[in-house]
Amino acid sequence: MNRAAKTVAALLLAGLLPLTAACNSGSEVTTTPNEKSDAKADKPAKKPAEKPAKEAAKKDAKIGDTITLKGMEDGSQLDVTVVKVVDPAKSSDDFMTPESGKRWIGVQFKLVNSGTRAYNDSPSNGAQVADADGQQFQATFGDITAGPSMSSSVKLTPGGKALGWIVFEAPAKSKVTQVQFAMDSGFSDQTGQWSIG
């Protein structure tokens, strides 16, 4: 190999290494819900040392809990709540139903833009459910009787909110136990996870 070819190869290699490192670093799945602030102004707050050991331990997020997630860009952030889960979910349309041997699971999400940058995404792209065996299932198209679907194109200014159902299809006998959500159509490094079963 001549000197020019070696130089080009070295430059290519040097250019690819940072890209590979950036794609594989920083991924995290968080199961810790945000703390709920139900302390009253006239009631003194407990000192951290007074908290029971069980209360101090981290809890897994469940239905009704909110997890704050960051997106790929600075200032991109959502407070995501799994509000309700319906399993099985009933189709509101006679023409769209689950495939034979499968069922629909409906998850109602509440999204609040808690960042400083506008949010513009299709939330269902970054959502999935998983069963007790570790099988994961992506969102599917379908409207259910539980309520209005989440829009396929959600645009929120800082402080803006969106509420809606995302539908998933899983085998009829599969026990669905987790919901996951990530920003940027699932490509952000941070994923929220809720236990639902």
C-alpha cells in the first residue's frame, strides 16, 4: 500500500471511531419515577434521615407515574406519564381488529414538554411493550373504545401537553408486563420503563 492510500485509510479510520463511540455510548433505561410533591406548605418536611429505609429505596415506575426523559438535542425534554392501560383493548372500528391469535393492548400516555425546545415527533414510533418472556411489541394502527388515539404527529411548545392512546398488538396468551417510551422516535439515549403487570 502506498503512502497516500495509508493516509486516506488512517483518516477514514480516525473519522469513523468517534462516530462509533457516539452511537454506542450513553444509552440508559430509567425505571425511577419523578418524586411526587404532595407536601403541604404548613407541614414541615421530614428530614432525609427520618425516612424509612423502604421509602428511601428507589421504586419502579408504575401506571400513573411520570418519568422525565431527555431528547437528543439540548433543551429537548418530556415528562411522560403512563396514565392507563387497557388489556385487552376493544377496537372501535369493525374493519380494523387484531390478527387471529393476537390481542390489542391500549396504553394512554400523557406528554408534557418540560424542555426549552419545541417537541415535534410521532410518539408511537418510540413506544413499545414487553411481555414476561422478554418479547417486545411495537405500536400498531388502531382506534380503541377506551378513548382518542395519540396523534401521529405531535407538536408541543414548551409547557404544551398531549394525551392519547397508543395501541400495541401481542399474542393472545402473552403476559405484557412493561411499557417503554423514548423520544426522537425511539432514537434518544434515554428510555423510560414502567411496570404494568
